[in-house]
Amino acid sequence: CLVGSEMCIRDSFRSILMRVQSTGSYDLEGQMGLSFMGETVMLTLSNTYSSQCTEELAFHGNFGHLSCTVVQLDRLTFEFTLVFYSWPTYPKTNNLFSHDGNPSKFDFYCDMTHVSGFTTCVFTDIEASNIQGEGYICMYA
């Protein structure tokens, strides 16, 4: 299994848009959990910045080098653009979860338990094709 930078020479980088929106009249506040491959990272919605989001995901998640751009569209809506440049060289593994270098948007999940009001979270592919490194099985837990 190729890991880390061995599998990250790509024509395009995997990228996903995560849109978090309150369907009520409450401002988005609280902590949202972003889960991927069995690991959950908590992000504070009331004062989330791009640099903070990138740092939290890189340090606590099953990600290698990535960027997280946060845009607050209004008091009810945040958009997170996640771009994955590489996957960890030494991921936390136990062979329960895997992807081929191009994980599906369905491998991501939002835990909205600690967010105010009724909130939705939707993942949309930005770039999911022409991703080199596909076909290699990489295990995460």
C-alpha cells in the first residue's frame, strides 16, 4: 500500500464543499463534529477561521496536508472548502476504514449534536475526477 506523498502526485487535488446551514432563525453557534474514517474533529462555529479550521483538521483528523477555507455567508450559513493535497504517511490504522486516495463525499459526516437549532450539513464534490493515486488502498481508523 502506498502512503503519504507516494500517492499524492495528482493532476487534481480532491476537494469537497461542506455547507452548514441553520434552518431556523437561530445564529449558528456551538461545536460541529466533522467525521471521516472513524475520527471526529470538533469545529467551533461561532468563531471559526480558515487557519483554525486547517490546523484542527490537520492535527486531529485522518488527513495529511490540506486546506480549509471558511466563508460565513450570513448568520445562518457557513461554507467550508476542503482541499486535500496528501494523506498521512502514518495514519491511525486498524483496517476498519479505507479509501483509494479519492474518498467519496459519503465518507464524510457532520455531527450536529452540539450546534444550536436545527442545522443541516451537505457535502458537495468540487473536484472528484482526474485524481491520481486512485486505486491504492490506504487504511484508516
